[in-house]
Amino acid sequence: MQGVVFLGNKKLEIQNFSDPNPGPDDVILEIQASGMCGSDLKFYRASGGPSSLGLGGDDKPVIAGHEPCGIIVEVGSNVHKNLAYKGMRVMQHHYKGCGVCPHCSTGWQQLCVDGVEVVYGVTGNGAHAKYMKCPVSTLVALRDDISFVAGAAISCGTGTAWGALERLELKASQTIAIYGMGPVGLSAVMLAHKMGARVIALDTNIQRLERSIEFGADNILNPSKSSDIVSEIKDLTNGLGVHASIDASSSPIARSNAIKCVRTWGKACFVGEGGDVTIDVSNDLLRRQVTLIGSWTFSKHGQAECANFIAEKNINVDKLFTHTWSLNQAKEAYELFDLQSDGKGVFIP
């Protein structure tokens, strides 16, 4: 089979791989949809392999893609039919840990005490291919009323937004500011809206910002057109600030403003990877009783909860995707995605 491999420095190749065979505790997925996630750009752009970004691995070529969704076509000899079976529709929680530590045993394999063993699509073969081998322990069942494309989004970008909102304990009576209207930010808008919260969306890209209205944003603000974006947010909230904020942009300025725009006793959550931020600890945090949260993706159980919420609220996650690609269009797909000016893409192998 063929798979997409990131070479770094904004280069990739379609390389040949042997079709995978399942180990005793594995399954083989026939990939129906493989989403393109903003964090893929880190590996697409990197000058070194995953180890240069702190994710381990031996930097040998691996198939990219960590938003897998498909159908099981083979099962290993130890896989019980109650766990997985041929023809089953599934997503994958794209991490493998030791499986027994306090984090792994509660569905947080990326937080494994011994260090995450595999990040699929980064240090182990991912979903930008026709087939993918997965440990049965990483599978999350996909409901029949959720499309494969939506399942791919839930497998990272949309699930990451869900994880952040859960950490924030957002309530219907509250207002949230969300910075960065890429796929994660738009997902957060969509989910927060369905939770009943008032949503203020922020981005410097006019196309992305205006699109957030379709996803449920009540107010939109462009920081590049404002001399004081925090004051503008306070003007929309009776001078108090928002109850909660999310930064999905990774911009140092946006991160700082995400803290400053919350009211006393508010909560700010960072989900955008990389970069840094400078804060005035006393004035921005301590003296306002502000809680700052870092949120990295979601648990396996959280992934299932996110899918259930989406189905029960009849949320159209599919509309996140603006481009559908075949694997042989990978070069064009990632060159466009690298501009970070459009929507989300998905490969249909």
C-alpha cells in the first residue's frame, strides 16, 4: 500500500509500505477518512523528526495522519468479539502507553507514567494510507449516526476542543472567548454554542472569523482591527470579562489576552501547541483569582463522550471540512493547509 510520509521542511513523499498484519492484540482498519490536523503542520514543517519536538521515536519514516476513522477488516487472535469484530465502525485514540499505569488505565495513554510509547501518525504508522494497524485497546466505537468524516475530526481536532471545554466546566449561563478559528477553534465554537453558552470568536483572518458565525458564534472580533481587544471583550460583558477563554492559536499575544479577558475567578485554557507567552503573574493571575489550564487532547473515554454529545445534539461536524483529497494529492493538500487561511481537509484513501 502507499502512505504519506513527512520529510520535514515542508516536504512529503508518497512511499510504498507492506500491507499491515495484525498482532494477537491488534486490528487492521480500512481507513475511510483521515483528517488533517493543525498539529500535523509541526511535523510537516519540522527540520528534524518527532524526536526534535519532544515526542520520542527513532525518526524513521512513518505514515502520517493521527485522525483515523474506518472499518475493521482483520482482528488478532486474542481480540474478543465484545471488543472488536470485522465490519465494526471505529475511531482511534491515537496513543499507546503501558496500558496499566494510573493514566493509561483511565484512558489517558498519552500521559503514561513511562512516557507515551507510540503517537500514531507521528512515531508509529498513522492513517494517511489505505490500511492501519491499531492495538484493540486504542479503539473507540463509531456510532452509526456519525459519519466517518466526523469521526476523523473527533479523533483529534474536535475532541481536543471538547477536552478543553470539559476542563473549563463551561455552563450554559456563561460567556466564553475563543481565540483562533482554525478547526479546533471552530469546533470549540460549535460545541460551546450547543452547550448553551454565549460565544465570542476571535481571529485575524476575516474569512475564518466570518465562518465562525455559521458555527454558532454570537459575537466576532478581529484583534488586528482593535487597539485594545481586552477592553472590547469587557464592553460586551458589562465590564466584567468572560467567564472562560480558550486559546487555540498558539499566538503569544492571543494567549496573554486570553488570560486578561477573563473576569475575576475566570478560567483560561491553552490548547494551541508550541511557542510561549509572557504574563504578569500577580496582576493577570493571582490578584484576580484566575485559573490557567493547559489541555492536551482528551482521554479515550472523553472521545466517546464527545461523539455521543455530537450525535445527541445533532451537530454537523462534517461542515468543518472544506476540502476532500485523495492520497496522491497530499503535496497539494498540505501546501494549501500550511497557509492556515482556509478550513479543514480530509483524505479519503
